[in-house]
Amino acid sequence: MLDGSRYEPWSEAPPGTAPGADGPAVVTRGLVRRYGPATALDGVDLTIARGEIYGFLGPNGAGKSTLIRVLCTLLRPSAGCAAVAGHDVVEAPQEVRVRIGVALQEAALDDRQTGRELLALQGRLYGLRSRQIERRLAEVLDLVDIGDAIDRRIGTYSGGMQRRLDLAAALVHNPEVLFLDEPTTGLDPESRNAVWEEVRRLNAELGITIFLTTQYLEEADALAHRVGIIARGRLVAEGRPAQLKRAVGRDVIVVDVQGHDPGALDRLRRLELVDAASMEEGAIVVHTRDGSAALSPVALELGRTRLEVRGVALRTPTLDDVFRALAGGGVEAQAGRR
């Protein structure tokens, strides 16, 4: 259902963004998806390079899952255009499907099958022959650590094991692009770290492009080469994690001191990397554009004062700061959006 809007397939792609063997892994232009009167995606422009891990963040209802379902050909766009692995998601959905792997939030696993039976079935559904399936299972199980559990019924698996099996199933046919929709939601820290290691290995060893949606800010910070933040159906920020963190705030050096030296703050303010310095509750607080570089000059300058330095702490902006600044105000307003 396209809500009366005209979908615009790729005809002549913009320069530098043409989908194809040498082009980006994912491209969208003006992508819109409506559910009746509600707009879940509102003109999303996105380009993801081949071999990239792209982290996609947003509050509940912001449009993350809608975008991944459009890119995986599970939903038709209302307007705009999108291409994955060089093929239009509406004009050539089957070409897209054979080139992608997908692990959605809820793993659709049959508890009565063994892990090996499920992976073999996945291979047959993608048209692989018996020998190809045997070879791919050996390769996939070498990448995704399931161990002896592969021959046990899936109903006996822990949540972390089920996530890893679902990831293995998404890799059986050797996809070019892997979509992971909140792959570690509900997992304990140990299982989450195990999935992180699998993701890093898949990208580093096989060069698979990975599109990762997540609500865990530390997950995107740890894994993604670039991050996009969506709010109210629009892409509101995009860049490397360090770049985004720099954009919303400066580093802060907090120095716990004892004693009195009225000239200390003025001397700190004259340092090249220091933007501001103040005394707050018995500590000197220094704002700087580069905390790592400023630490040594600040310490040396304080060493020339009559103050006793009892401790130094450096706080850098986090993705949590970015998220709150750019998307935090829209969470309640989007609670009912799909």
C-alpha cells in the first residue's frame, strides 16, 4: 500500500552514488514510508559504503525498524528510492534478497530443529546444493561460535546462543550486506560481548557491509565506523562516533586540589588548548577542545602553583550526550510510531 504516493525507482543515480558492483552498499534518496496518516520515514537520504559497519540509532518509534524493513524488501516505500547491493528494492526485490542476510529483533527459530538442521534448511531455501551447504556450514560455524550445541535442539539454547544461530543463518548464502536489527537486545553482558566479537570478525575477515540498528549507545560506539541518528523519521546527524561526540560538547578535566593560589585559574586560561577554567566545589574544572592533549600542559602549569593536586579526571563527550542533544526530546512524541 503506497498511500497514493508515487514510488520513484532508480533511473539515473546522482553522481558518486550510483548503485552497482563498485558503488555503495546501500543508497536511499528522499525515502518516505507512511502508515495511513502517520509518517514513519520522512525523506531519508543515506549512503553506506561497501565494507562499512554503519550504526543506526534512535528512540523507540523513530523509524529504525521501518527503514531496515524497507531496505530488506519487507515493506514498500511510499516515495523516494532505495538500492541495496546495486539493486532497487522495489524494481528488483529478488536480486536484493539473494545478496543480503537479515537477523531481525525476534529470531524465527523452530525449537524442535537442531541448529544444523536449521542452517541446512536455510541453505536449501537459497538454492544451495548439498555439497555447497556442507561447505558453507563449515565456514559459517568457524566464524560464529556455536560449538557442540549445533547438534542440539534449538529449544535448549540460551538467548545468546539463539542470537548467534540466527546470525549464522543470515550468513549461510554468503551475503554482501548483513542487516542486524537490535541483535543484542535482552542479552546478558557476556552474550552481548560475544555477539560484538562475531560482528567485528565478520566485517574484518570477510569485508561484509553491516547495517546495525541498536538502542545501546555503547554498542554503536564500540562497533560502528559511522553512526546515523534518526528522530521523528528524519536523519538528524551522521558521522564517525568521535566526530559526533566532538560536535555536541568539549572535554572536561577535573582536578581535585587543596590549598589556595588566586593566580592559578588565570594561568590555566592562558594555555592554548584551554577554553575555560573555574573553581567548583574544591576542584578546578577545565574545559578544552582536546582533553588528551591538554592534560599534560594543565598538570605542568598546576605544578608551578602553590596548590596540592590530589587527583585528575578526564571526561569526554559520549554518544549518550549526542543522543540526548539530538533525539532525546522526541521520545514521548514518537511512542506510538512504528
